[in-house]
Amino acid sequence: MKKKMLYILLLASAVGCIVAGIYFYHAPDDLAAGIPVLNYHKVEDNVDNPLALSVKNFDKQMAYLASKGYTSITADQLFSYLYQKGSLPPKPVLITFDDGYADNYTNAYPIMKKYGFTAIIFLITDVVGHDSWYMNWDQVKEMQQAGFQFGSHTLSHVALAEVSQEELMLQLVKSREGIEWRLDTPVRYLAYPGGSYNEQVKDALTAAHYKAAFTVNFGRVNHSSDPLALERIPILKSRWSFADFYLRLNFTKMIELAKEIKSAL
């Protein structure tokens, strides 16, 4: 029994050394492990919602990214790197917000400015400026001028895989056109409401002139990622929010590195 336990400990130690070696070998550029795309929703205190991070926790997460040398990138930079041979900084991260809540402006925006980060926010366009829970167009325009991007989260947050073809195209086209009209810039990115999509939805996205779409599928994106089904890392409220964030960010790196090693063997 003692010999068996010793064998297990030695094996675990060897595996740990190999994993650590792989990690530090790839650490300088971080790109071999794929690009993390973080998915946030609300940043607000005292809200009983698993999608709502406290202001303190969000600040702590942004501070961690800054201390580790991460650089926020745009969706355009990510797309160019993945599919057009563009380049990225050594430790890129794409920060995304779904829905366009008012607290993205009042709470998240000042924190992100403090650490030099930007994001892409996917708007439910029918509620922008019409519901106090969500941002208005003046706030959206101010954030755009500060380097933030905006994409579509449809007109009314419908499950796209469950609607008619006519409604599908209406949701995709009119939401895109509404943001373009307000911000005078092309809109080429969408986040699927509720993660609902299928092949018909992806075909409709192409017809509606989108370049890429983001899912709720867990993982990092890399050159083999489907541009119309890009993975993200959901960041949720929990009892140990920072520990959860840390594990989600770094565990996906190890998964992608393991996949790379397996494919090379």
C-alpha cells in the first residue's frame, strides 16, 4: 500500500512539473492557449442575481488582469487575428457585456477606465433609452468615444433558434441598423440571447451581414473556432467570486494547452 501511495505521489508530482513547464513555456505570449473572451452582464451591489457581480468584485477582477499585464482588445482585433493573419499584444483579453444594463455605464465603465480597459457591449436595442434598467444612447455614445464597441443582442432578446425566419431576420437586421444609425459605425458582431442558435440562425447572420457571433459555450477562442459560434468564459456571481473568476480564466488556458499537446502527439 505504501509503495502504491508513493507511486501515485511521484506520478502526480511528475504531471505537475510537466504542466507547470508547459504553462511557463507558453506564458510569455499567452496566445497558444487561445484568447479569453470574458462574458459579463451586470455590475451592481445588493442584487440577488447570479449574473450581477458586486462593484468590489468587478474592480478586483479588473485589477488582477491589469497586474498580470493583460491588454483589452476589440472584437475587430480578435477577428483579424483569428481569420485574417492580424497580430495581437502578448496577453490579450476581450471583455464583453450582454444586454447593456445601466450599471455597465455607472459602475463598470469608471472601473475599466481606471485600469485602461475597454469592452464590447451587446445591446438589446428596443430597451436602450426606454427602460431605466438599461443604458441610454447618450451613455452609449460617450462610451463609444472612449473606445468601447457595441454589438447586437437583437431587438428584444428573443431565442433566435425558436422564431420564424421572418422574425429572425427582423431581429438581426433591425437591431444592427438601429445601432449603426445611432453610432454611425458598422455593426458586425452579435451575442446570441440565451445562447440560442442553430445552423439556420448562423446562415441568417451571414445574410444579415454579421462577421462573427458569440455564444455562451465555455472555452477560449483560437484559429479553429467557428466565427459564428465563438466561445466565451462566463463570469458569474458566487460565494467565492474572485476564486471562481481566477479558475475560469486560468483553467481554460490549461485546457487549450492540453489540446494543443494532444494534437501534436
